[in-house]
Amino acid sequence: MVDKERIKGKAEEVKGSIKEQVGKVTGNHETEAEGRVEKNKGKTRDKVGKVKDTARDVAK
């Protein structure tokens, strides 16, 4: 079973990537930076979920 943090993390990562690209296309550096931050938060959340999955698997 995949941890919910991984799902939320991937969604946040995709959302951030889209926002970053929109910022690049429109020349809006603030939106681009916000997207980068969101994307990195999503990656971190995904990694936390992977750790939880590993811990759960080891416990079994």
C-alpha cells in the first residue's frame, strides 16, 4: 500500500511544476519561484512517504 504522503507529494510536485512553467512562459518570476518551492515541497513529502512505506514493510 502506498502512503498517502506520497500521493499528496506527487500531486503537489505536479502542481508546482505547472505553476513554474506558467511563470516562465508569462515572465512572472514570482509565480515561477512559487512553483519551484511547491515542487520541492512535493518532492520532500514524497520522500517522507517512501520512508514510511519502507518502515511499514520492514515492520511486517
